[in-house]
Amino acid sequence: MRTFFAPAERDSQDKVVKDYGMFRTFENLSDIVNGLPYIALILNKHRQLVFTNNYLVELLGAKDVKELLGLRPGELINCVHATENEGGCGTSESCRYCGAVNAIMECLRTGQRAQGECRITARQPDSTEISHDFFVSASPFSYKGEDYVILSFNDISNEKRRKLLEKIFFHDILNTAGGLRGFLEFLKTFPDSDDRDELLQIAMKLSNQMIDEITAQRELLAAEQGELVPHVETLNCHEILNETHRQIAHHPVASDKNIRIDTTDLQLKIITDPLLLRRVLLNMVKNALEASNEGQTVTLSYTPDFEQKTITFCVHNVGEMSPEVKAQIFQRSFSTKSSSRGVGTYSIKLLGEKYLKGKVSFTSTAAEGTTFRIALPMAP
């Protein structure tokens, strides 16, 4: 079978069941692994499950561990990439950057313990997606001439979320608040200046930027917890892009860059939540501007599909993303900026698909640049 990364070969189900029976007879092994407060697996050399603890069985809602035997970690968790290639978990192009697969492969190759962080986007039974952040540890284990891997998954999602919020509130928002205070102090020295109104406008923009950042984080937390309630209206598409342009034009990320709106039909309308759609579009534009160099242009547009009754909003920049970024772009906590940033594209996917019921996608090539899209229902 074809693979883009890890070997695709597997043991037969009979061999997997035989290994399970062997480990099941180990004295006190079940008691030990069932006492662990996290996912613990024993994998064969083909990365297939041959033994696990009750924590995983209960987490997945399986009736018996035998339902899970022979599956690989991504197939157990229902990773969105586990079905992209016929070889299954570990064989898609995106798997090159998976912390779990890399830890297992390194452990098998070196015979030494390997560990690291792992981001997995899993598909739930209702077809929605959920993001996980794990710390994984893979340790070698040999028995009767065969190599196995003891693999553990420790959920660090809350820790990653806390670090992200600390970064946003202690760095980004604190910087904005500091800038706002500086302008207000500066205004004291010009009580009757002709520039006073202009300075007040700048201070107002800084305060709005700070409030917007706090609101965005509140919306994201509510969205992840399933508490966000969309308020649907009929909106003019051209006006939405104009408003998005106005909101981002004075943001620091737009400095020395161009933003262009390219539309033809100014009367097209859409049915959606205006606040959430603007949030999605703003994140798309921010990402495009961050990926652009001085003097380059970011283009906002929309395209109707009257047959499908949808309107697709597009945000384009001239650069191409690297293969590593393309493979992880919608994962929570992945960022091209730093290890403690990265919810912009994740929130685009979460808000755009789960709450706006749209379809989020992107293309990125050297010849055509990068375009992010969200397709939404057209108004009757």
C-alpha cells in the first residue's frame, strides 16, 4: 500500500488477538495499566493496538477492548487524517508532522524512549470536529523476540489553552492598553490643540482593538464549550466586506500593505450571523496580512453559486504556505508565529463550520498564492 510517511504494513487480526491474549495473561498487568489516569497502549511494531487500559475503552464507548484491537492511535481517536490514505493512520502527508507517529517511529528506530506534543483533530459521530492537545510518550519493550511500544497520551488541552490566554492577555492586550494610556497621557499636554480630535480617534481605535481581542477570546471559549448561539440575519455581502475592510485597515498588521475588495454583484445577500461572519473574515484577513510583505496586496471577494445556492467569501494573498503549515493550519495551538500563539485559523474552522454551517477550505500554490474560503447559504 502507498504511504507518504510511516510504513503501511499490518499484522493479521489473528496475530493481534494472539498478542492481546499473551499480554492479558501477564500477572497484574491489567491492574497496573487500569490504575493509570490517562490513555495507555501497547502497540506492535506496525503501530497496531494489542493491549490497552479501561480508560481508553470507556473514553471511546467500546463494549469490549477486542473491538479496538489492530487499530492504530489515529484510527482509535478518529483523526481526520487517518482515512486520507488506504494505509490508514501514519501514512498520509499530514502524518509527517504528527507528534504521536513521530514518537512511535523514533522509539522503534532507536530503541529509546521518545516523547513530544501531539495535536490531533478528530471527527465526532455527528461529523463535527474537535481538537486535542496531547503529551505523548513512547517507550520500547521486547518480549519473545518481538518489539513493542508502550504509548501514553496525556491530555494537555487545558494547559495549552491557559498558556494561549496568558500570551494574549499578558502580551497583546497589555501592549494595546499601554499604547492607549500613552496616547491619553499625550493628550493632556495638548488641551486645545488642533490635533486633539485626531489623537482621540487613534485612542478610540486602540480601545476598540483591545475590546475586540477580549470579545474574540470570549466567543472562542463559548464556541468550544457549545454555548455560542448564532443570531441569523439577511446581510448584504458587499457591505460585510466593506465593514471588514474598515475594521482591519488601521490594525498594526495592515501597516504598509494594501487591502482590495474585488466584487461585481453589489446586491447579493446572505443568511448568517453578522458578528460571527465578521470574526471569521477578520481572522482570514489578519492571517493573509501577516503572511504578506510590505507593499503586497490582500484581496477580499465573494463568488455566487446559484446552482448550489451558496456564496463563497475569499481572502487571497500572493504567498504560498509551506507543506508543514498546510498540513496543520486548522489545528488548535498550531502557529507559524510562536509556540504560544495560534487560534486564528482554528477559530475560522470552528465558527465557520460548526456555528455558521458553512464549508471552510483553502488552496496554496506558488503560482496562485494562498486563498482561504468560506461557502455559506445564499439568501432566497
